[in-house]
Amino acid sequence: MSAPTQRTSIQLYRDLLRLLAHIAPGTSPKSIALRTTVRAQFENSRNEEDPAKIEALKANAVRALSNYMLYQGGVQDKKKGGKLGAAMDNYHERSVQGMQRNGKDSDDKKGAAR
């Protein structure tokens, strides 16, 4: 068993709920939607018995927590003029440009097929 997923499912669930309380405190629509999504994901997997699948689900939960912490670190770093925030902005711009190019390519292919 790998180290990040040694936490029990209930521990991960509680960690996610704590994170949600930090991201969207109170009873805002965003808070309710996020809690509902997390709860539904855990409920859907409640009866899972395959150890490999359980480990994969737990790894996904750990990844979600890690991604958020990385994102927040980049936001804080960007405010201080750091490299991580700038790298995140650069990656985002390249991703958007790639999606726009792919959208145009698929539109061109659809037009050619007609």
C-alpha cells in the first residue's frame, strides 16, 4: 500500500469536508454543491469491495486535495511575484490556446465532411 493512501476512507472524507469548509464556508450555493458532490462520490463507492479499486478511489481523493493545495500555493506565490504562479499562468494560456486550435480544427473537419 502506498503512503498517501494509507488514510482510511472516512479520514479522507473528513479531510475533504474540512477543505470544503475552507473553500466555501457556510451555506452558500457553492458550498452546498461541493459538499453534495463529495458526498455523492463517496456514497457511490460505499459498497466497493475490490481492494484495487478502493485504492484507486482513495488515490483520486488524495490527488484532489494535493491539486487544491498546489493551486492555492501558486495563487499565493503569484501575489508575491514568484515563479510558480507565473508558470501556472503560462500553462493556462497554452492550454486555452491549444483548446481553441483544436476547436477550429474540428470545425474545419466538420465543414470538409459536409
